[in-house]
Amino acid sequence: MSAPSLQAFQDQVSELLLRHRSLLDVLSKNGQSSASVNRAVVKAVTECGCIELHASKQVFEPGNTLEEAKETAGTHVLGELCENCREVIGSELGRELFYMSALCNLLNINMDEIVVKESQKCATLGLFNLS
């Protein structure tokens, strides 16, 4: 089975939205789902321990090229998500995507168009994309 397109997913979400038709409700659910993603990642660090954070100042040498700077920038993450944490975080990201799609539906915004525009912006700005 192939993955559904963003438009197919957006249509599916539109059909399922019965309880959360209010823009205010969807906005609050979207924020709540984002917080749940953050909490699941924090739990992977603090409860499971499958990943660790080792954060420090990012050092960028003045003479480095942009590619060299990109290569030296760290993620601050050590380790790999365990299967359980990967599943929980993936589930929370899916719920966040659901409410993002619901928000797009309520505001008559096509998610495919957003992805295309953002991809074009990334291609144009390259490493200068500050988002």
C-alpha cells in the first residue's frame, strides 16, 4: 500500500472532523498536540534514556565555508530512539499532523501547495533559509 498524498489525508481528516469543527477548538488541539510531541521527546530522554542531550554552544569558525559550518553544527542528541519511544513520538506527530490538516481544512488551505511553496523557498534560499 502506498502512502496517501497530503491531499488525500487532508480529505480524510475533513470527513472525520465532526467534533472539532470550531477553529478555536482546532487551534487549541493543535497546540496541545505539539506539546504532546515535545513531552514524548522529553520522556525519551528523562524516563527511557534511549537518547541523551549534550547541549553546548554551537561554535562557528569565521573562516569556515557554509558547508563546513553545516557539518560542524551538532544536534546535541546522542543515541537512537528505542522502538517504543519511536512509536510513541511517531503517534504524537501523527496526531499533530491531523490537527494541522484540520486547521488547513477550516481555513481552506491546501497542504500540498504549502509543501510545494516551502520546498521552492528552501531550494531558492539553500543554506540561507532561516526557518
